[in-house]
Amino acid sequence: MRVDELDLALITALQVAPRASWARLAGPLGVDAATLSRRWSALRESGTAWLTCYPGSGFAAVGVLAFVQVDCEPSELAAVAAALAALPAVVSVELVAGAHPLLLTVGSASAALFTEQLLAFGRVPGVRGLRTHPVRRLHREGSRWRFDALSPGQQRELAVATAPGADEPAPLSAEERALILALGADGRRTVAALAAELDRPEATVRRLLGKLLDGGRAVLRCEAALPVTGWRATATLWLNTPAAERVPVMEAIEGLRDTRLCAATVTDADAIAVTCFRGLDGLADYEARLGAVAPGLRVVDRAVTLRWVKRMGRLLGEDGRATGSVPMDVWAPAPT
């Protein structure tokens, strides 16, 4: 069952302003605050939408963010996917049509920890091989992608007081890490609830929250079950970009409507684009537009998502709705 227009507008509003009060959202959406609160509770409780938190884009400069393609025994595919989805460092797990049946998004706080995670992946029964694509620079982060349920004017109205700054990348403190993990379960938790969980004064939590979000050290992200929103197809493209034109080419990819995420990597395919479409026919159109805005760019591999097993820390059912969660703990030790 698809969400209705108001639900999708609410989800889009929370993509723009994740912690805005219901009263602040009421004006641009033209609906009273009580209705919005009730709608969000229903969306969250049904697993249709959720709001999570994770380290900001500067994390790739101090930790490791990587895409990992996994080969496994066909008969073990479901079991391998479930085992990997249970690991905190594995942010997302996709069953894909492509050269490798599983695609992971992985985060680790250090190169040493990332190496231990890879070794742990290799010990999962049924895993036959791994191909790793560490991110060198994140050009477009997935939280910036929007559903198209609000006009540009409505989005500007909501975004007036929400544009973050850009602090220099630096390791997160223990307090900051604890707050990010607490917000990961529900990015709209009140300061009072967060303070109670962390056993810290509310003033301290409020100050720390402002530092994390305003400085871009943490990202709040509203997600939804894609099949019920009308955006039914996602794909990941591995790209080779002309060395002399790499920066403008990445800017051009970043500007395409269907680009959810784009990043420079350190492997033979020197860039990755994660895309989202209403239907699979959108992929061919997207690749044509890539060729138009970036002559010389070459698609060297592609993976079309057949099913999300885990997405941004949420375990998903066949309909794309969240059925459970695993904290996105990039500081967690690798399992033994």
C-alpha cells in the first residue's frame, strides 16, 4: 500500500528539516501540528519511514567509508546477507543484479578497524570473495536527496534555519559518538530523552547537539520504504572519469536529479554514483544524461538493487518497511 500525498510531503519536509517542530512544519505543509505528529507516529511505527543519525561527510577523511561487493555461494545468499546485516559496521546491505550478488556500505572509525571488519566478513560461511571500494572524497551525501513532494518554495521556507556549517574533519569525542548513536534510533528524540539516556544535563546535550549538527559533524537523515513511495528502482554505477576533468565531472554528476550519492574512490573505477528512479527505465536515461554532461566518462560496472536487506541501520522486509534496527556503530570492534 502506497503512502498518500500528505505522508510523502511530511517525509520530504523531514528530509529538509529533520528536527523542526510540528508547529514549524505546519505552515509550509498547510496542515495542523497535531495531524503531522499523528501521521509521523503512524509512519514510524509501521516502519514506513524513519529518521536516523550518523557521522558527517568529513568522516571519510578521518575514518573509512567503503562500498564492498561480496561473492558468495548461491545457496548461502540469504544466510550471508542476514549475517552481514547483523554487523554494526555494515550500514546497508543490498541484493543486486550484477557481477557480485551482494553490495555493502561499510563504515569504520579507522583503517585498522576496517581491515578487521573485512577479515570478519571473509569468515562468514558462504562468502567466497570481496571487492572493496574505499571512498576518497564524498561529493554528494545521501541525506541531500529529496522526494519531489514539496515545491522549491516550500523547501526553501523549511531550510532557512537548517543549513549546516562545515567544521574541519576531526575525530569525534566519546560524548559526540554516544549522542550520534542515541539519535540513530530516532533522530527526533527530545533533548530531555537524550539527556536521560546519556546521563548528562540537558544544557550539555543541547550544546553538543548544536555543535554536531551545525558543524556538519553529524547528519540527520529521514528515509522511507522506497516501494511504497513510488521510487521503486535504485542502482549503483562504477565510473571512470577523465583525470584532467575529474572535479567538474563530479560536480556535474552531483547536480543530476537522480543522484543520491556520488563519491571519488581509490580503485580502478575512480568514482561511484548511487541513483534512484521511479522505474528501471530511468537508468538508461540517467546514463544518457551522464554522457551529455560529462563526455569521456565511462560506466565500467553497474549493480541494480533487487532488494534492500538493510538500509541506513534498519533491517527491511520485502516491502521495504523497517522490521528492526542495528545501530550504525562504526566504532564497534570487529566480531571474532
